[in-house]
Amino acid sequence: MYFLGLGLILLGLKWLEISVFASWDWWLVLSPFLLAVLWWSWADQSGYSKKKESEKMDQRKRDRIEKSRAALREPPQRRH
């Protein structure tokens, strides 16, 4: 995601011909987009994306279990 953001910023700076970026070659300005594609394809092929998704789901499950345990330890509230 960082590569995509960097690419958009560089593209905007080149397009608006701001400062030094106006003289940069287009391949240099567009290279973060290529890096983003390479990163996403590597992450999908290596299982990195699935691993991170699984870790996130496991953490949510642990948090939900801990919240339930904490609720069981609290004394019930009395209604007046």
C-alpha cells in the first residue's frame, strides 16, 4: 500500500510539473506502481496475505474469549 501511495504522490508531482519531479523520467515516476504489483503478487503466492489474515482472525477470537471471561468474573449488577 505504501508503494501505491508513493506512486500516486510522484505521479501528481510529475503531472503538475513541480520542482525537480518535472525533470524525472516517467519510468522512475511509475516504478512504485510496478513495485506494488510485484509486492502483491509475491504476498499472494507466498501465503503472506493468508498468514496475516489468519493472525488477525486469531487475535479477534482471543479478544472475544477474553472479553467473555472478563464478563463472567464481574459480579452481576443489581437493579433498583
